[in-house]
Amino acid sequence: VANLKLRAERDGDHYILNGSKTFITSGMRADYITVAARTGGPGAGGVSALLVEGNTPGLTRTALKKMGWWCSDTAQLHFDHCRVPVANLLGQENGGFQIFMLNFNQERLALALQAYGFARVCLDEASEWASSRTTFGKRLVGHQVVRHKLVAMATRIEATRALLEDLTRRLEQGESPVAQICMLKNFAAQTMQFCADNAVQILGGMGFMRGTKSERIYREVKVIMIGGGAEEVLNELAARQLGWA
Ligand SMILES: Cc1cc2nc3c(=O)[nH]c(=O)nc-3n(C[C@H](O)[C@H](O)[C@H](O)COP(=O)(O)OP(=O)(O)OC[C@H]3O[C@@H](n4cnc5c(N)ncnc54)[C@H](O)[C@@H]3O)c2cc1C
């Protein structure tokens, strides 16, 4: 974010925006777009937050096709000499970085909540299936290997819930536990990945079929591990916050 390229040059009481943004959630249908733009020099101190109206001349949008998140459009936005009133500046000029950083806490918490919910759905579906499907003369859940998979899923889900509750409380109390939010987002995404993978395995061929929840959730895993900050980048941010880098 500190290295972003899109430029906003001041011209009287307007900024002139040139550049593009890719992978923008709801970018195809947004009426208002919050844009991080470079108004100053390199680095975090040269970034401003601007509110761009969706009908601004020079703004065009391209829809992107995705592995998952089909219920949410994702776009590439192109800014070609877009004139944005200076009145649309959010906060101070060159003071946008902090705004976006604070927003990341909420975004990553929300992604962790999604991951937790999806993981639970996978466990529920796998548990129901394992209780009704019979192989080799007994229900799937009667095979120790299968029920231990369910326990492993439930263990990670419980740990994710505990972290979520703790960090939600800390955010509500006005803290900004950046490192812990990074760790939570990564842990929740790994929980979702683990649960989606094991649920599809327990469902067997049925888990590969369109129509099961676990198949759908399996396709939603990677965006949670990449969006809002890739796992590796969040680990590095946590390491810096904890004084190890
Ligand atoms: C569906 C979707 C919606 C999105 N919505 C938005 C949005 O609304 N607004 C917005 O601003 N962004 C949005 N994004 C962008 C998202 O935040 C980025 O895709 C994400 O941060 C990863 O950046 P990148 O795609 O540029 O990957 P890159 O930075 O090119 O990284 C590629 C991979 O390399 C590895 N990597 C990168 N850097 C390091 C490192 N320092 N150390 C080790 N490994 C590394 C990681 O595995 C990473 O996944 C969205 C993305 C997706 C997929």
C-alpha cells in the first residue's frame, strides 16, 4: 500500500487522477469509490484518501472472472484524467495511509469471521454426511479415522472462535492489536482451508459435486488467504509489530 502508483496531481480545486486499481471488490457497481492515491513523494507519507464518484468522466471499469466470490463483483478500475474535487479528500492530504491501515483491522476481522462461519458449515455438512453414509458395513462416523477428522476440524474451529471473541472485545475497547489481527486472519483462513479440505474428503465423490456446500466453500478458500493481505505479508507485518524485523 505504501508503494502504490496511482497519482493524483493537484490542479486548482481539483485533483487529476491517472492510473488504475485492480481486484476492486464491488468495483463494477459502486456509486462511490474510496481511492488511495499518491499526492506526495514515495512511501507511506505520500498517500491520500479520495472519494471518487462513480460517474466521474474518465473512470472506466472492467469486470474480472474469479475462482470464487461469485456473489461479489470484482473489477479493474481505470482512471484517465479523472477530475476529483479537493472537497472529496478524506482526512489530510498525504495523511491517507493511516486511514487505510486502520480500516485493515476491521477488514481482516471480517475476513476471519467469514472463514470461521464457512469452516463451521463444512463441519456441519461433513458431520451429517458421516452420520448417514455407510461404507464397509458401518456409518462413516463409525470409522475412527473419520471421526478423528471431525474432531480435528472442531478443534481448529473452537480455537478460531476463542481468538475471534478475544480480538473483537479488544477492538471494541479501542485497542489496535495489529499483529494479533494478522495472526487471527491467517489462523482463521487456515482453519477454513483445513475444514473445507477435510469436509470434501469425508463427502467423497459427492464433495466434488456442484451443489454441496463444502465444494462451494473449497473454492472460496484462496481469496480469504490472499485478500486483505496475503498470508506471508501478514506474517511479516506481525513480525515487524512484535519487534522481530
Ligand atoms: C477477489 C479479490 C478482491 C479484492 N478486493 C480488493 C479491494 O476491494 N481493494 C483492494 O485494494 N484490494 C483488493 N484485493 C487485492 C488484494 O488485497 C491483493 O490481491 C492481496 O493483497 C495480494 O496482493 P497481490 O495480488 O498484488 O499479490 P502479490 O503482491 O503479487 O503477491 C503474490 C504472492 O506472493 C507472495 N508474496 C508477496 N509478497 C511477499 C513477501 N513480502 N514475502 C513472501 N511472500 C510474498 C504471496 O504468497 C502472495 O500471495 C482483492 C483481491 C481479490 C483476489
